[in-house]
Amino acid sequence: MTTEPVDVTLSRLRSECDLCGAWSAFTGRTEARDGKTYAVVRCPNGHGEFPVWNRDREQLVAAYVRSRAGLRAPAAFDGAFATLTGTDPAALSRLLAAPGAELPLFSVEDVPVAAADAARWFDLLLGFPGWRPAPSRAVRIEEALATAVKYETPACGEAVRRFASPEELEGLFDRFVRRLRGSDPAVLAALLAAPR
Ligand SMILES: [Zn+2]
């Protein structure tokens, strides 16, 4: 089953817990009722799971549901989901070495990638065909850039510049500065402005 590429990662489906305000990650499960599909999230502070519906996220949830229905290896996908949203870098390292057919894509800030695996994560972002739902090219580039900045890997920054056109990189600049918030946008500016 094919579906339109999505322009965000599944990290977008997290929500704040009503009780403690903590960011609560998407569990991978959805609930359909009243004509709406809710994403089920889990509070990291033990306040349980709760369903969230948000108009802005409808398309992403729908794309997730469709891609789930078309998975070749649903059990492996669920196991990978747990590893990617977990806290065990060693388990993630094993997964990234042999990712199987399909993986859910989260933003690098939400995934326990060990520094030693940053380059592997980066290569999968740009080249792995099994991300579900399938990310747009812009998402691949943005996440690769975020990985290069987070892990301060100049070789990865160089690789993004070879992969993406100047227009694609410039189109991501504003979004990216917002994403980096307090951190130094000069790092990104240097990446984008370097000779190609
Ligand atoms: Zn809570």
C-alpha cells in the first residue's frame, strides 16, 4: 500500500499530560470513535495513557493508520517502535544495524541514538526505504541536518549538502532555527553557507 509522504515525523504526535504537563510520547496505538482517530500517548511520569485528537495532526494520524495497514512485518515494526521510543541505546544500536523492512520515524531529539551510531542513523534517514509513514524528502533532509547538528558531525553536514540542493536547504532554514531554539544557529548557518 502506498501513501503520500508526510512532512513531519511521528514526534509530532506527542502531547502534554493534563496532570503534570510532561510531554507524553505516542504509543503507536490509535483509537477511532465519533468519526475521529485519536493518537494514544503515555505520560512518562506514571499518569497513564490517554487519547488525543488534534485537527492539525489528522493527516499524520491517517497516514500512520494507512501505513500500519500495509506493513509487511507488523510485529517487527512494533518491536522497533518500542526500541525507538525506549531508553536503551544498545538495543537501538542492534536495530539500526539490521533495521528490517519497516521502521517508524521520530525526530532525533526523541530517539536514544548513541553518538557512535549517529552516522548510521544519518545514513538511514537519507537512504532507508522502509520508514513508515514514508517521510517527504524535506523531512529526510531536515532530520539528517538535525542529526549532524546534534552530534556535531561535520562529515554528515557535508553529506547533507551533497544530497540536498541549495534551495532545499534554504527552504528549511527558518523552520530549523525555531527547532534549535536556544542552541547556536551559527552552527546551522555555517553548515548552509559553506562552499558546496
Ligand atoms: Zn503526567
